[in-house]
Amino acid sequence: MKIAITGAAGLIGRKLTERLVADGTLNGRPIAHMLLMDILEPAVPEVAGGSDIVFDTQAVDISAQGAYDRLASLKPDVVFHLAAIVSGEAELDFDKGYRINLDGTRALYDTVRQGGFNPRLVFTSSIAVFGAPFPDAIDDDFHSTPLTSYGAQKAMGELMLSDLTRKGMLDGIGIRLPTIVVRPGKPNKAASGFFSGILREPLMGQRAVCPVSADVMHWMASPRSAVGFLIHAAGLDGARIGPRRNLTMPGIAVTVGEMVESLGRVAGSEPVNRIDWEPDEFISGIVAGWPRNFDAARAAELGFTAEQDMDSIIRVFIEDELDGTTH
Amino acid sequence: MKIAITGAAGLIGRKLTERLVADGTLNGRPIAHMLLMDILEPAVPEVAGGSDIVFDTQAVDISAQGAYDRLASLKPDVVFHLAAIVSGEAELDFDKGYRINLDGTRALYDTVRQGGFNPRLVFTSSIAVFGAPFPDAIDDDFHSTPLTSYGAQKAMGELMLSDLTRKGMLDGIGIRLPTIVVRPGKPNKAASGFFSGILREPLMGQRAVCPVSADVMHWMASPRSAVGFLIHAAGLDGARIGPRRNLTMPGIAVTVGEMVESLGRVAGSEPVNRIDWEPDEFISGIVAGWPRNFDAARAAELGFTAEQDMDSIIRVFIEDELDGTTH
């Protein structure tokens, strides 16, 4: 089993790599070779007792000429395509967004179809392919009318993925990730950053600002679930999926108020008291255009699973990132 | 008023040009200049008594470097983007389909946004952006899951059009045309060709083959209506449309059996008897994946209109193409 991961140095890429190395297998076959690609050279995970996997790391701009040459030589059985610039950057730099998120994806598709191999290609799309107004719960037949360039680029990648798969040129599955919480690391300026921040900082003994009101609802899953989606997608029988190859992943629709209640249940009142409620019109306005809730029936039928409640999502963070200790 | 038309030598492009020249105005302003582009040099329509319009014709591959240089120099107020390779060719030649229908469209968008002018850009999309299975009537919120490369390319063009419009880089409207009947000219090998053929040839005294059963339903409008959609789209207030810039155009859902009944009502039993019913499994299979019926509510609200029945569509053909005479 040979695996290539683009965007391997990002949060999900790192966790996916670690999980694959820990498992040692994918789709029931031992992993022999992993190609890890990112704009900065990805780290090879340290393995207690060593690993038989041959690692190859590549620092590369996926939109550059020849970016996928090594991937083409490897002829991987599974490609996880996670590389992208994020929503905020794609919105600020129109050309770069289309260059990386669309052209960089298309170059991967072209490499695969021209390379004479036919890997399972798992494309990470996003619920950003949807734009307001929405029904109460977005079902699997609802149209993609993104309100960000990032969402448009992901939706275009989805269309081409389905088309190439229909033509037998690759074997693609697009998975639309929920917003991932709780992200570890430092606070960032992403408009969605507070969804992690209002849990992460308080659990680590620091104050956090919540810029929206308690009734704001959003669709979320843990990083551990995101990795689970990717691995499940890698092994799924294409015949079961049919020609509609892009799937909204499961998650939970929770309000900010419910998140904070959950924080109190899991970690007590002290972390809750570290949240400063400072409404921000700009961020509230952006968030108002985002999906709130889904009916992700197809993904559930196909066996994708995620946490059922926010308490579990918070416990995943405490286990995976805080070694079980809160402040 | 300066106008550019890509695909000006095609059926709709020619009829649009003729209509604009006959009107002499668009959006209430006199037409001063028209740039007509196509892969083969478009003809300038002959005008009884002459015309004050300055015509510029250009034979060009829209995916070629510099294809839109003349358009950029003209800085048109309205661009009608009709150029595309058709569904069958895009399916046979994957690379050419993406090159012309996606890259050629993107190059136009780039020309406009980099050119410092902000025209109304009317993009002809297609009901091919939809793929089976369908509800009884496809509403304005139904997702695009095309089952042809042509449909995927049009859907990608739609996404980018909306994104650029949202960013203020152009002022786009995408209109999803129904299947256009009755197309004049010779029979062609398009899978949809029989929808016109079973009316056109019999009305001209020739035999025609119907390769599908009488209960096959499809969504149709006349060439005259298609031109009407384009002109209406050119003048529509963008604020009324909102951020969802791609609209399914009105049409009628009729069965092949109803089409033939209509032919009998309008032109008598002789043309009807010229139809040979010879079911073709291959064509029937393709057509089974096509949309049957729509609820095009948004387009209706925005003032787009089409024929209400097949009798009217047949009469349009007899008036516009047969000088009122049938055989």
C-alpha cells in the first residue's frame, strides 16, 4: 500500500499521518510507502520501536510545474488531497486562491489520469460550498451557491472529481468537512477561530473572547473524526457511492451556548468563567452566512460516523491534546 | 452601447445578432458597435436600408492566447458568452472540452476583471448541469450533479461567474437554457437531435426517425425564446437577482407523444405520418439521464418568459424558418 498526502503538514494532515503510521495498514493492507507533501516540508512522525514504512517528504507549491512528479513516480494506491489555502487567504488573494485551490487540484487530477494508475483519491471539500439562505437542515440534494472564493474553488474541484470518476480516469470521493473543533495550537485570525478558541483557551487556563451571541448555531466535528472520515473514504466501495461522489460529512449542529454548557459539564465552571462575551459585528456578519445544520443522510448510510454530542468533542481534545488534564 | 458576442456564428448567436440589429438598441440605448467572435468568422447580418452599427468580426479559438484582446480593447457594455463545444464533442474529447468550455470561459472572466471595465456578462449555461435521479420537477435549490463533462464545465463556469460577481469583478448572469426546439438546418448526430428532427423534417416534407418512446418527457423552448432570455438577462437589475446568479430558464415539459399531437394540430396528419418510430436503446439510455421537468420559479419572478405550449413553439419555427409554409 502506497499513500500520498498533500497538505500533510496541516492539522488534519499531521493527524492523518500519525493515525496511518500507528495503524500500519490502510484498507487491510500494510503501508509500505508514504509521500508527504506540503508547502513547508512535512515532519516524519517519530515511531516508538521504528517503522517499516518508507517516508518521502516534499516541500512544494502544488500549483508549480512538476509539483506532482514524485507522486506520479510513486503511483500511490491512495491519495489524500488536503492541500489548500484557507478561506480567509483565498478571499484576500483571488489569484492565489484559484491557483492553489483550483489549478493545484486540477494538476493533481491531470497527473493521476495521465499517469496510467487509478488511485482512490480522497478530496477534502468543505461545507463552505454552501451559501445562505438555507433550509433548517441542508440535505444531500441542496445546491452549492458558495459565498466565498474558497467555497467556489472547492465546489469546482468537486465537479471535476465527479466528472473524472464518471469517466474512469480516477476513483474519487469528495468529503465536505464540518468546521473542525477543537483545533489545537494558538488562536488565529480566521473568522471561525473562536469556535475552537472559546473551548481551547479556557481549558488551558487562559481567557478567550466569544465574538458572537450564544444562539449562533454551526456544524462541527473533532479532528479525530475528520481523520476517521478520510480513512473510511479511502476504503469505501465506489459502486456503493454511485456517480454523486461528493458527500457532506456527519457532524453535530450546536449553538455557542450549548458549547459553553458542554464545557461546564466536562470541565467545570472555572473554564466557563474565562470566556469574555464581546460581540463583534464583523465576525457575526460573516458567520450569519454560514451553514447551521445538515441532514447528512448519505454519509451516514455509507458508514461515516462522528461524535454525537459536544461533550464527546471536548473530551477528544482533552485526551488528544492536553494529556487528559484541564485547568 | 457596445456589445460583444462569443459563439456568434452558432444558431443562437446568429439569431441574437439579427434581433439586436433589428432592434437597433439594447437596454434602451442605441447600439454603436458589435464584436462578433466565433471559431469561424461570423457573418455580418445584411440590413435593409443599412445600419449605423460598426461591426467587427473575429475568427478565434477562445482558449488561444490573446483571444480576447480585441474584446478588451472594445470594453463592451454587454458581453454575451455563447461560445462552447457541444455536449457530444466534450464527451469524446475530454481535454478539448475543458480547454474551450472551462479555460476559454475563465479567460473571458479574467480579461474582464483585469480590463478595468465591468460589463453585464450573460453566460449561457445549460440544464445539462443537472444529472439524474431527479424529483418530479427540479426546483431552483436542486444541486448540480452533471453526468456529462459538458455539464460539469458549465457548472464550473457558473460557480466562477457567481464568485466574480460577488467580488464586484464583473456583473454576471448565467442562464441555463432548455433544449432548443425546433432547430433549423440539417439533422445532426447529437443525442438530442431528434427533438427537433421529429418536427422539422416532417414539416419540410421529409421522413424522420423518432428513436425514443412517446412517453419520454423533456424541457424545451424555442430559439426565439432563447434570444429573448439573453436580451432580458442583459437588462436585468443585478440587485434583484442577488448572489445566486445562475438561473434555470423557463420552458415547457412535454412528452414526445404530446409533441407529435401538437404537430398534428398545427400542420395536419400528413407530417405526423412521416415519423418512423424506431426505438434506439443507446439514445434512449442517454435521454433517460436528462432532466424532464423544472419549477423555474426564480426566472419567472425575474420576468423571463417563454412559450406556454408546444403548438406555439412549432408555429415559431414555421414563421421564422419556413416563411409560414408547411408540407
